[in-house]
Amino acid sequence: MFKNVFGSGFLVRTAHVILTWVITLILFLHDTELRKQEETGQLAQPVLFVLLVLVSVLLYFAVSLMDPGFILSDDSDMQFTLGVTEEQQDMIPQTTKSLRQRRCGHCLLQQPMRSKHCQTCQHCVRRYDHHCPWIENCVGERNHRWFVLYLVIQLIVLLWGLHIALTGFSYGPTWELWLRSNGMLLAVAVLVAVLSLIVLLLLGSHLYLVSLNTTTWEFMSRHRISYLKHCGADENPFDRGPLHNLWVFFCVWGTVVWEQVYFREGTDQV
């Protein structure tokens, strides 16, 4: 389930953890409302903040080290896995049938629909979304919902941290003295604000794509994807409506046979 923690992303993960706790420490060391509450014995918010930071770090490692849905072997019983009878096989258009039988030109394994080979991970990934350099892992079928959950928690932590940083600035009679006493906190506030904006945009884009039941790869490259390039600009064979798409994404566990969904959509249109 998990990859080697000392793999190629070790430096990225280490830098992320160090940066997270350094920022947290700075927020406690400066005269912020977090420190004032700690000094007066009001520990509820400081403890909750630290717990949220800890949860964000744990989710980061879970998403980073989790198997995103690597395809490691061929499905020898592919036809039974698809749940398509011989009579239905004859009804499927030749273009769709050939799509389900394609093999990866890199790892030479049969690729289920919506999978893609990742050049960085050197594996095909089920329901491939993208390879994220931030977590040094692919985002795919098995870890996508956890990636979105991580973004939610991380955004809460960042926005709360930004608020805490803004409460810690002290008065200075001149700009030079003000920068001397607040320079470190100002740098943290700017960094946290930039990261908050990035995470907000990431979270918004992923929730939007999930509501459409499409992936980042499909959204960016649909004109080059064999099972989508013949569809209309506003046509998505996997879309079942925003609420149903969100329900399936967050609440339905296990491997989805996208060939069945694709074939059922084609049958409904006949």
C-alpha cells in the first residue's frame, strides 16, 4: 500500500515537514494571540491548532506514500472483470472495444480505461489525475479523495495560521525598527498567504473537476485521449450529475470499472 519512505521524494517530504513545523514554531514564539492564549492558560485553541497541523502532516504522508492505483499486472479475466457478456461485446462499437484492449507502450501492461502511464513513477495509474511534485507521487484512483481531504485540512491550517500571524505584529516608531521586530513574522505571513492562495486554487479546481467526473489529465488533454476525442466539447461519458459524481468520489470505495460506465452511456444514447 505504501511506497518506500526513503524514495526519490525524501528531500521534498522532509522540506515540507520542516517548513510546516518551523512556521508553527514562529507563530508560537512571536507575540501572537496563540502565544497570549498559551501564556494565560487558555489552551483550547493552541492545542486544536497543533492537532490540525499534525493531521495535515499525517495526511500529507498518507497521500504521498500511498499507492495511487498502480497497475502491476494484467487482468487475465478481463472480460469477466468488465462484466460484459459476449452478446454485449458484439454490440460495442469497434472503436470502444479497441480502447479496452490497448497496452501501455512503456510497461507493456493492459491499460484499463482512464489509466495513464506516469513517466516519473514508471507505472500505469488507474484513473490517473496528475503527478504532483509537491507530494512526489501520482494522484490516482486510490488516493485522489485523500488528496482533496488533505487540501481541505491544509487550507484551514494555512488560513488560521495567516490570521494568527496578522495578530502578532508589534508597533515600531520607524519602518526600520518595525521591520527589525516584525520581519520574520512578515515573511511568514507573506509565505502563508501565497500558499493559501495556491491551495485554494488547487482545491477549487479539483472539486470542480470531481463534480464533472473528469480528471486533470482528461480536462487538459481530451483532444488527445482516444475515448474522449470523438465526444462533443460539452460531452462527458462518465458524468452522472454533480451530486452523484461527488457521492461516488467521496463515498464509494473500491475499483470502478469505467468500461461499464462508458458502455452504459453509449447504450443510453442509442
